[in-house]
Amino acid sequence: MKTGFVNIFGKPNAGKSTLLNALLGEKLAIVSHKVQTTRHRIKGFLNEPGKYQVIFSDTPGIITPRYKLQEKMMLSVKSALEDADVAILLADATEGPEENNLLFSSLKLKVPTIVVLNKTDKIGLKRITAAEEFYQQQPYCKKLVTISALEKQNLDTLLQAILAFLPEGEPFYPEDDLTDLSTKFFVGEMVREKIYELFGDEIPYHTAVIVNEFKEKDTLTKIQADIIVQRESQKGILLGEGGQMIKKLGTMARTDIEQFLQQKVFLQLFIKVKPKWRDNDMQLKEYGY
Ligand code: GDP
Ligand code: K
Ligand code: MG
């Protein structure tokens, strides 16, 4: 059977997390229109027992780090660059190809690379064709596929292209697993996603979520999580007047978590101020980075 690591790279907001979710038919990676939403490498497995196990990795968008958290994010990209059997270079079709080309060339990948032109739902055929021609001339481009991750267009063509490049081998993970990450991790991510959804520019970038308690009982799962911010003023914004924002956040996150776990959830959120956590090695480790 075909098995191997297929790692997705690209600029922030290219649609990497949307693509991972679309390929797996399951929402594993959180998505927002803001850059740097994804902080970890997130693995999801696509299994067809006896035929293939594709281990997809979503990665943080490639940037020049400005603080330690971003350095750690780029380390997770580096690990994905090193173990890829096939690389997907994801380009946003609504942008000109030059900047993406600079990034893709700089990665110096030695494995087969598929350039995937995403968001083709947003542009006309003429621009799609021009971009196709551009990428097909690049030495790293072994294959080009145009898709819309959002509208799930052409994903099967992409899968077939991937399988053609994947080596033969035995499965790396049990064939009924979807991921190697814990439920606790995904619960924290769902809280984080709502912070990206509800709060303006700066807040999400100063925030971490840590799940302290995760207790499954017969009919109810009890979850307690801390939201870490850097300043008192940010705590105030997250709380909102009379605590209305944190309440809204809690309700939105709980709804998603209940759908994910298929169970009733009691979610308790506390806000804690930890100055400069994004540059503190110990704290980054504690928060899972
Ligand atoms: P990432 O930063 O590369 O992981 O990108 P995300 O998956 O978080 O997506 C960034 C934004 O682009 C979100 O608002 C997505 O809904 C949007 N997006 C992703 N794929 C598509 C697509 O195929 N078409 C359109 N129109 N929007 C997309
Ligand atoms: K994003
Ligand atoms: Mg992402």
C-alpha cells in the first residue's frame, strides 16, 4: 500500500488549514481570516485500509519570526520540511505568483512537490491559466493542481496526484486513527479559534489557551481552561462589560466542543495575566509550544 507524509506549506492565509480539513472531511485545524492562526504542526491521517495511509500535516504559515513563540512556530515548519515524502506548496490564486515563487524556491525541497493553486473560486479562468503557466515553468513544480479548498473542488484530483508520488510501505499509525494529537489539544484550539473570531487585531496574538481539566463523566464532560494574556488591559477586553464577552466566547466554544465530542460539556474559562509569556521559554513549554 501507499504510505507517507504529505506536508502542506505556504504563506499565511493561503488556506492550508482549510485544505487539511477538506481532505480529511473533518475539522481538525482551526481556520480564520487572520494570519498566524495555526501555531502547531497538525497531523491528520487519511486511511483507506490496504490501499493507502496519507499522513497530512498542516503547518503554520511561513514568516520571519519576531518573538520566541514565532520561532517555535517556524521550528515546527522546519520539522515538516525534513520528514516530507511529498510537499504541497499551497498558493493563493488571488495573489500574484511572484512572492509565492520566492518562498517556494527558498525551501529547497528535495522531495516531489505539488504546487496547488487554491481559491480558484475567486478568480477567472484567464488568471488561473496564467498562474498555471507560471508555476509549471518552475523547477520545483513536479505537478500542478488547481483547487478550491473552501468549496471542496478538485480534491480527488489532488489526492490522485499525491498517491502517484507516495512510496509503498506499511502504515505508520493505526488505520482507524484520525490524528496523533489529544482531544485536550483540540479543545484548547476550539477556544482559541473563537478568540480569533470575536476579538480585534491584537488580542489573539497575545493569547494562549491551556486546558487544565478534562473529565469525562457519563453524560457530561467537564472542562476547565485558562486563557493567558500578556496585560491587564487585555484581560479587561476579554472579559467585556459585566463579563459579557467571556460569556459569549464560552458559549460559542462550548457549542463547537459539544459537536466535536458528541457530548454535553460544562466549560469553565479563567483569564490569567502572564507578562511577556510569548518570549518566555518555560511558559511556552507549559502552554504546549
Ligand atoms: P492558513 O493560514 O493557510 O491555514 O489559511 P486558512 O485555512 O486559515 O484560511 C485563510 C482564509 O482563507 C479563511 O478565511 C478561509 O476561509 C479562506 N479560504 C481558504 N481556502 C479558500 C478557498 O478555496 N476559497 C476561498 N474563497 N477562500 C478560502
Ligand atoms: K489563517
Ligand atoms: Mg492555518
